Amino acid sequence: MNKNIECQIISVHEGKVEDAQNFLRETPSEDLMAIFHKVCDSNKVKIILSLLKTKEMCVCDISIILNMTIASTSHHLRLLYKNDVLDKYRKGKMVYYFIKDEEIKNFFETNLTKESYQA
């Protein structure tokens, strides 16, 4: 494929632009964009996928999975918690995180086979 292919003139296809803009304003598209906004990087996706598999984990375990410091891992968990993706509970001195947002959980489950994440 020729990598130098580019438009030689500027020509706006108003109908296509309007269709795309309307589609992006529709509820399903906005919902999908909201999901991606909440999990906008690979570390957050890894956290969610890990929690799908294990149901709940503490920050220490998640930091090992991410190969990050506990402080950096806590930062990612805090953002997911603030965006209502995760919830947490305390058991003694340990804090466990789990997926709270059913829409995000369903989104990821739909794109995985049940065998790959069920214990």
C-alpha cells in the first residue's frame, strides 16, 4: 500500500459528518465512551480483568500483578474507586477491592469467554 496517499483537496461530506456526529450523541455511543473514559489505560484494564478472575483483591496483590509500587497501584485503585468502578471493604488491616460498576463488569464479561475469567 502506498503510504503517500492523501487527499489532494479538502472536501467535506456533510451527510457523513452529520451522521457520525448524531451517532456519537446517541445514548449507546455516549455510554460506551463513558466506560472507556473510566478505564482509560492498560493498568486500569489489568485491574478490572484481574478482579473479574478473582472477584476481590488487596492492593498488595494488585501491585504485584501490575509490577508497580503500592503507591502507584493505590493511585489507580483510587481513580477507579472515585469513578464508581470499584468498591472496597476492610477486613482487619486489609482493604479489598471489587468491581462495583455492573455495566463495566458486563462489558468486559461480554468480550471474554466465561471460562477465561471464572475461578
